[in-house]
Amino acid sequence: MSTLNIAVLPGDGIGPEITEQAIAVLRRLESQGHFSLNLEDAPVGGAGYRAMGHPLPPETLALAKASDAILFGSVGDFSLDTLPRELRPEQAILGLRKDLELFANLRPAFVLPELVDASTLKAEIVSGMDILIIRELTGDVYFGKPRGIRHLENGDREGFDTMVYNESEIRRIGRVAFEAARKRGRRLCSVDKANVLETTQLWRNVMTELAGDYSDVELSHIYVDNAAMQLLKNPKQFDVMVTGNMFGDILSDEASMLTGSIGMLPSASLDANNKGLYEPIHGSAPDIAGQDKANPLATILSAAMMLRYSFGLESSALAIEQAVSKVLGLGYATADIQRPGAKMVGTQAMGAAVVEALG
Ligand code: IPM
Ligand code: MG
């Protein structure tokens, strides 16, 4: 039986309570003989700063590097927002992505039948929607240099960042996207702003060149502003979308809201060898932290993605996904996904229900 070496980085806010539930789910599968677990914890984000003076302490980074996969809660702590940028909690996740070269971010946005009415959009618009957003995660204006705030001779201050992508960065994320489309509906939509930005003109050119290697996948291109509109108008037109770091950040939040709750959606951030960091796409929700109110399902579903992508354990991943569907089918709901007739539960009871549903 394989041993899964997983670094657990719970982080801030609701991070610890939701990762605890995901671990309970993994432990149940372990007890059923799916695999054996070797879990190690380390502080990250605001918790890292408080414990060791840095959002990504060297020990935490070393543990993340030595593990086969990382289960990540969330980072963010308003009370630390006045620190210099390099010490703010968000730097932990940016540092992990960059240092571990986790360039491929997979963000599925799907509407489970049980939650159709949780969306703010009409049921007929979102019912059955199933999009995979693939966001490039280690380049673009997030990491481009130079960047800063400078003082001009006339006394004005000027803020500047650099949007930059080289051809190989675009090609490697493009390949991930074409491969993913192959395993799904074979339609790939590349999102850019090629009508204005040179960087994304190159993006479009490289995607078009790559299409030659994937004649079984239908490639289309869309400008990011139109993509934002089309996601609201008719989200079901999309299968796989691929885009850069900045546009992907924004569009994935938009897409998540179509599904009713950001509390449902998992994500995977992969390197070239499928080592990955798995995290819910929501944030640390400090307003409800420690109150047993957070929805643990996005983290539980992130653990399922981990089993699938980093460990190739498809049937274990499916077992978790089916258990989540079952629990929703039984009517269980945390506050963010409440609906008429639902059985309202807290974080722990929701996790326990999934464990129970695993049999
Ligand atoms: C995300 C988050 C991060 C990002 C923040 C926390 C730095 O919004 O994962 O989408 O901008 O990438
Ligand atoms: Mg974001």
C-alpha cells in the first residue's frame, strides 16, 4: 500500500477547521485500506508570521518541498495588512507557488444538481454548468519585474508593475490545458486581451501554434472582458478555459459565484511532475473563523483532487466526490449553501457527514 507524504498547512482564519475535516475524510479512507498517510503540519501565512516571524518560514517551505503534496487551508489576516508587503500572509501562497514552480492552477466551477437554487443566477442558466478554468500561476504581472512605487521629479508618485510572459511559460500552461480538454469535452477557450496587450498577443499566437498538435481539441479565443460577460450570460458554452495569472484570478472568482457558493470549489496547483498544492479557492473568512460555520466541502474536494492528480488514486478521489454528493442529496447544508428544507449543520457536522457517507 502506498504511503502518501502530505504537508498540511492550515494557515489562518477558517483554515485550521476546514483542513481538520479534510484530514478526517482522508483518515477514513486510510482506515478502509486505500492508502496510508504520513501527515506533517506547519504554520503558514499570518500563523507563520506569528509563530516564526515570516509568512512562509524556511521550515514550512522545506517541509512543502520534501512532501509529495500539500494540503493548504487559507491565508489572510486583516490585522497584519499593515506589515510591509513581503511579510503579509498572502506572500506565503505566492512564495509557495513560485518556489515550487506550481505553474498550473486547475479551478473547476461546477454546479451540483442539489445546489442549483443556491446560485444568484436563474437555475436554467447555471444548471449543468461544468467549467474547468486553467490559470497560469507563476508568471504575468503577479511576478513581473520591475515593479514598485517611485517618486517622480515633479513630486508625483507612480506605481508600476510589469506584465510579461515568455513563450515557454505560455506553451507549458497551454499543453496542460489542451491535455485537460482532451479528457473532457475537447473544447478549449483561451482568454486574452490581444486587442490591446502585446503580452497576450503572444499568448494568442502560441496557443494557436499549439493547436496544431491537438487537432482533436477545438480551440477558440475570447477577450477577457467578453469572457466576463459570457460567463454570466451563458456559462454552459464553456468547457475548459485557459488564461494568465491576473485574468484567471478574476474570472475564477466570477465563475465560482455562478455555482452558488465559493465554499464548494476546490483547486489544484501543479508543477511539471504533478506534485501539487491543493486548496479551497475561498479565503480565510476571518468573520466566521472559529465559530463552526465554515463550509469544509471545498477543502474536502481539494483532498479528492490531490488523490487524483498527485497520487493517481482515481477511485479514492471518486469515493470522496460521491460522498459529498450524497451528503448534499441528504439535505445537509452549511450557512453558505442553505436552501429550502435543508438540514443546517456546522463545519464539524458537515465533515462528519462526509466521513459517514464514505461508509
Ligand atoms: C487566489 C487568491 C490569491 C491570488 C491571493 C491570496 C494572493 O486571490 O488564489 O486566487 O491573487 O492569487
Ligand atoms: Mg483570487
